[in-house]
Amino acid sequence: MVGEEAITFRSIAETLGKRLDLPVIRVENAAAAAHFGWFAHFAARQMSASSARTRQELGWLPIQAGLLEDLQGDDYFCD
């Protein structure tokens, strides 16, 4: 389940790149297969998730940090 919607692949990559001090580059569609390998199909898709149905049917309300905020924390990475 997600608390926020429409987080782009680019935003996730930029957040991880900044957190890990790694460069983030734009990869054109023609080069995506060579760059991403088996993951290219997923990286190229415009996919989104929504918690609207969960919120409606179960009354769920997110209280934790959002994905990008969470990725900026120390829980995922060792310094």
C-alpha cells in the first residue's frame, strides 16, 4: 500500500543518487535496454499506484513517512 501517488522513476533515482553520492543520468529509450538490462521494460513504463481503494474500503490512513522522505533517512543505507 502506498500513502502517496505519482512518484516518478526519475524522482526515486535522483533521491537514491543524492543519498549515495552517485551521478544520475538520463538514458534515452534507444539505450535503455543496454543500460537497464532485464529491468528496462519496467523502467520505461508509466506505472502508478494508488491507495484510494484501501483507504475507502478499510479506512486506512497512512501515518509513516512517504517513499522519498523514507529513502533520505538512514534506515536503508550504511554509512
